[in-house]
Amino acid sequence: MLGWLLPLGIVHPAQGVSGFSLRFYGNGARDIDRVKIPVEGRSINLGGDLTIEWWMKATRMENPSSECLSAAEDLWIFGNILFDRDVFGPGDYGDYGISLAGGRIAFGVNRGEDGFTLCGSLLVADGNWHHIAVTRRGSDGRMQIFVDGRLDATGWGPAGDIRYRDGRSTSYPNDPYLVIGAEKHDVDRTTYPSYSGWIDEVRISRIVRYEGEFTPPRAPFTPDGDTVALYHFDEGPEGPCTGTVTDATGMNPGACRYGSADRPAGPVYVSDTPFSTPPPPVILSGPEVFPLATSAVVTWTTDVEATSEVRWGNICGAWSRSLSDSELKRTHSLVLDALSPGAFYCLQVRSANAGGSSDWTPGDGLGFTTRAVEFRIHLPLIQRASDR
């Protein structure tokens, strides 16, 4: 291989779990602003099947690297680097790395002269917490990226052993490390930028944990038999991370390298975690529309209590009006008024709470046509017995 604003986040897991995350600032110099984990002679030195997963929150402003390109090259190194297990020079089995390129995940694997970078399509540098998982199957080199439990990308890199070769001779002192939050060699921080943002709950496994869609965790992990390393980053207290970073398996501790070049000093422990606020609402059913001539009732349901919002117009995507209700509820109902009889309309709905907002639903809009004539229901006149 060779702005640091504090955005508000949308958090997916459940409320009430405390702890810390690590905030990096992308200094990319002098072996600082990173976590360093030795791999030589340790169980974390994986070469076949593997899964690396973590929570992250970042913005494009702080990570302005160019767009990601999937190709048979080590292009991941040009993104803002999240995980660096690269090496300089010959004599190794292989290596890998993960970066944030163009606001999307870039995952690269190399073995000998054979390398491949797989790019995700989902924007994750949006100021919200996201669960990310990358998997690699050693037998055939299959690589996958998952974002918030959804399969984002699949590609095929080199198969076979990509371990760091124990006892390998090197003149580069950072070769036998996995580095989190920075480009490990500090070669050129403009060309190979380091990551600026939040990272939490890093789990590294010796298996391919995910084959399809899954539900992201709603609480911190606990180690199992296939976990080779698990970093909660809960050592604390808030402030500089200057000491040992604990591995929950007890096998692969790391160390924080705290400091500043020309940016705020990092990494630092912060109380902002993916488990510190409630999950954003999910729309379970709807929206459904019940049109009349000059009005329409829109209904939908969410999995948690949330606000209600609808936008509409005569063309899908051209939203000229909106209506909202700040009351928190699971069953939502809003009345659209001042509609024209016999006219076409298109709408979308969403709900929000302290954890963030659902997506506008449906994505392409829901079309409906108002009635040409208003129907009115007249109840029959019922006379009292005394009037008969």
C-alpha cells in the first residue's frame, strides 16, 4: 500500500446501554490518532474466512476522499482509512484494508500480485450511526459488504491465505499491526488519508458470519467461540485514549496512540454510542389512502411511538404541500384537505423520534385519485313515538 463538526446521529439499537465510543480526527501523522493491535503470532492474524464488523458515524465533510471504484487493484488505500492491515514490500502472504471512499465502504484484499477492491453503494457518511460488516471467504475469495444488515455489495478477490507471515523480515515497524482509524505508515496523508469520525464495538471473527440480510445488534456483543477479538472501547473516562484497549476475549489487546498534528487530538473517549438513544421508527404497514372528493385520509403504522408527516403533490417527486403531527404514536392518521375533485395526487409518509427518522415511504411515492363527486351519508329520520 503504499471540518470536524459534531453531527447529530440516527441510532439503530435500543435505549439504555451505556459506554463509550472512540472519536478519531484523521490526523494521519507521527503514529498518532489511532489504535494499534499487534497481529504477529496472535489469533487475530486471520488468513482465510473472516468477518470484521463495527459501528461507525461519520460525515463527508470530514472524509472528503474521492468516489470508490470496484476494480482488480488496491484502490481502497485512497479512501479515508478505517482498518489497515497492509504491509510494505515482499515476503508476506497477503493483506487487507477498509476505508471510507466517497462516503461509501471500500474493502480491499491482496495476495501476491492479485488484489481487488470492492465498493459499497450505500452512503454511510451521513452523520448517523451505521452497523457495517465485511466478510471474506478464503476458499474462493468472495467478498461482501453489509450496511445495517442489508447486503450492499458482493465481489471476488484473491482466494487463499492472506495472513501476516510470522517472523517476516521488514524495515517498516508498523507492518505487523492492525491499525484502526488511520493509514498505518503515515506515508502521505493527502493521498492516503486517515479516518475522521466515531467507531465503536469492533468484532473480528474467524468465520463468515453473514450470508444474507440480518438484524443489526441492539446491544454490545458478547464473545463466542468464533470471536477472535472484540473491542467495546469502554475503558473511559471521557477524554484522551492513552492506554490499553481491552479485547473482550482477552487474547488481542491493543493500544491507543493519542496526539495531534494540525487537527484536534485523538482518539478520545466520548459518550456518544450507537446504543445511547432509541431506535428510529420503522414503518410496518401502509401508507393507505382513503380519498374523497376534496380530502383524503392517510394511515400507516410504526414499530415504536413516533411523529407523523406526509408530503404530497400532483406529480410524484414534486411535493408541493406537507402536513405533520408532533404527537408520538404507533398508529398514524392525517387528513389532506383542499384537494381538487377527480384529480391525481402522489404522496409519501415518514415518522421520527429522538433516534431519527424513517425513510420517506414508499420510495417512488403512492398515487391516488380523488372522487369526482363527494359522497354524503344521510341517516334516516327517526320519529319519537310521541310524534306519531
